[in-house]
Amino acid sequence: MTADILIIIYDLILFAAFAAAVWIVIVTWRWRRAPGSKSLMIQMIGEGWWTLCYALHLSTCIRPEPYFWSKLMFLGVVMVPAGFLVWASRYTNRDGWVNNRSIRLLLIEPILFNIIIWTDPWHGLFSGSYITTGTLGIAFWLHSAYSYILLTIGGLMLFLNWLQVTYAYRKQAFLVLLGLPIAWLANIVTIFQLTPLKDIDFSPLGFFAAGAIFTYAQLRHHLFDLLPVAHHTVLENMLDGVMVLDTEDRIIDLNKSAQEILGINLNEALGKAAGSALPAWQEAEVQSTQKQDVHVEFLMKGTEKRNIDLSTTALYDHRNQPYGKLVMLRDITNIKHIENALRETNENLSQKLAEIEALQIKLKEEAIRDPLTGLYNRRFLQETLNREIAHADRASIPLSLAMIDLDHFKKINDTYGHLIGDLFLITLGNLLAQKTRSSDVSCRYGGEEFVIVMPAATLEEAAQRTDQLRVEFSEMKIDTGNGKIGITLSAGVAGYPIHGNSDKNLLDAADRALYAAKAKGRNRVLVAE
């Protein structure tokens, strides 16, 4: 395979790497708020631009001058070392120096170096004697040295982090550390021309591979979700108490919160059995024989009683062998007080809601009931009659209505007083409530007038039932104190849709029939004509 074909293949690989770099930047953008993600994006943007420009340089793409794409390439090259250093600092939690001032300082060298590149024809600080002897200028070597200093500092951070992290983070840290040697190797091979293809620069592909490894670690191992943090910072600032035990349940570590909860200091507790510092440990031990992890609540007695939540978790080494327990202690006294207060509040609220609901039902009933007779009032009649007319129309069933009026009621009031008159109204109301169907609606229409809405009843049935009510009511007597008296009623019956297709028409038809009954001598029921 000739050198030209190898260059074409390598060029295609570079274009593919650029496409992959674009995809990586897009994916990393989703994690842009996580610590270090922005610096990783900057690094990958630089690597992508580096790869693209070098691919265009190797191709037959049109260019204004022979080294046009090479000059543009360094706009991306200078982004990689600084971006890597900031990212490594974020990852290893050594980013105290990263601020606006330090970022501006990191921008100085990239800007100066690119100015030198684009003005190289006037001073030759970058190209040197490359055309004649193949040796690049001092600016290139200074930039290379500066870049390797940044990369070395970042690599040293990653290496120290790999040595210090716990076993849970070891695989993740090693995967991150693996990317840097690949980039270095590709760059060294190119600078010192250690391959037969001496005109080929393998650096962009090497640094791209490193960036891809960093991104894989982020996506596969949730890199930014698992940033290692100093043990002391986490443990000592936790509000919950933490107690670490060995395999013999002896105390080997206590944080500040645990010392406050247990009322002992670390020096007194170290090496002692857990039961001596924590009376509830015996109860936890009983449960631990039944299951691996334990969770109990107990009352800590002392100057003041406190509710403590205790949970234990078994600790295992990398060989899956137990080497102790992690005990979490949480003072939940305030939570218990809040729970009790909430329970009492909920009980009071439930009682109040029941009272309000009963009051609402009562108010609703009072709004639609006649206070004297207990029957529905005229307002409810209007709502019900319209609804029943619509139902009768949809179901094609009859609907009848009876309007009732007491005969000579004014004479009763004038002769015996309103109290006796009210007793007759109450008596008729009770009769209608007892003798009508559950589907019927009996209402006091006003004064001594009453209306009965009878769904699914024909005119004949309505007239017959109303007449039966008339007969029963006429037999009822009321004691006035000077003897018992009775009173009769008259009624008019109308039906839908024979006598009208609205509530007003039906009521008018029944009213006309009622007055016709009164005109014919009262104490009778007539059907509207």
C-alpha cells in the first residue's frame, strides 16, 4: 500500500473523528451545568477544530496559500492544554485557583502564539528553517513546552487522585488517567518523526482519542455525578452522626455530630464497644442477626429525652469481605414533635371539615326547602321542572303536574288565627311527603298553594293520585280548642307536552284548571283542557 493511499485513509479517519467530536460536544452540552463539563466541551471543540483543519490540509481542498489550513488549525490546538488543565482541576477537586483572573492568564499564550503564526512571514519565529532543514522555530518549541507543562500538571493531578480515591472510584479514575498517555504518545511520535510517514501529524487523532475517553467516562460512569470529595470535608460537616465500627463492633471513627448525639468525644470512644457508647446497640444487634442492614428508632435518655434514628450498613472490601459497619445516627426529636403536631392538626382539621360539610348540607337544604312545611320551595321547583321536562323529552315519557290550593284558607286564618292556618299547611305538607312517590317532587309554591311534579305519570294517573290526596286530606281534622275542624282542597292537573312545552306553560295550564275546579264548587280535581 503506497504512502498516498495511507494518507487518504488517514484523512478519512480524521473527517470521521471530527464528526465524532461534534457529536461529543452536543452530548456534553446536556451536562453543561455539571462541574468541569464546560472545560471538557472547550477541550473537545479545540480537538474537533484541530482535526478538521488538519484533515482539510491533507486533502486537495482549495486554500488561499499552502499553509492556510495549518494556521487555522492552531486556533483549536491552543484550546486543548488549557481546557484539559481546568477540567483535570475540576475533576480532582483542586480547582481553588480557577477563577476569572486565572482564565484570562491562560488565554495570553494562545493569543500570542496565534499572532506569531499569522505574522510568521515577517519574523519566522514559528517556521524557523523548516523548509530547508526541517527544523521549526523557537515559538513552536516554546508553545510545545508550555503545552506539556499544562498537560503534565493536569496529568499529575489525575495520577495523585487515582492513588488517593477509594476503591469505589478507582476504576473511574484509572479510565480518566488512561487517556493522557495516548495523546502524549501520538504527539511525541509526530514531533520526533518516529514513523515512516514523517509528514503525517498523529497528534490530533491522539488528543481526540483522549477526549473521547474522558467523555466515555462521563457518560458510562457518570463522571460528574461521582466527583471525589475530601473525606474530612464530607464527614465533619454532615448534620447526621456517623460512626464507623470494625468487625468486632469496636468504634474506630466518629464525626462531630455523632459525638454530640452520644455525649462523648472521639478520644474516649475509640476502641470501645459500640454498646458502651450506644445503649440501643443491643437492640440493633438482635436485628442484625436477621438481616444485613438494620434500621431502628429509640429514645435516648439524658438531660432531655431525644428520639434517635439508627441505621447500619455492612462495609465490604474489594474482595467482598466484610471489614466493618457504617452506623448513621439522626436526631429526629424535632421531626417527632412536628409529626405529633401535624397529627393533632389533621384531627382538628378533619373535625372542622366534617362540621363545615354538615353546615354546607344544612345551608343547601335551607336554600331549597320551605321552613314551615319542610317541602321544596319555589326556587327548587323551577330547577327541577326544567330538568324533568328535558328528561321527558329525551326519553319520550309523559310528565304531569298538579297545582293544589286550600279552599277558603283566608277564612280559616281570619276565624281561628294564623297558628291554625299554619297547622293545616303543615298537615298537607306531611301528607304530600308521605303519600307521593320517591321520584315525585312536592313543593310549596306560595301561601296555600302547592305543586306536585310527577315524572312518568299520565294525566289520568296524576289526576287519580291527586284526587286520592284530596280525599285523605279532607278527612283530617285539627283541634282548635273549641272543637275539631277540617278543610278541603282543589287541584288542577296538566301534562307535558299536551298542555305546553315549557315550565311556564305547564304551570299556567295547571293554574287554569285549578281555578276551574274552584269555580265549579271547590273540593275537586280537574284536568286542564
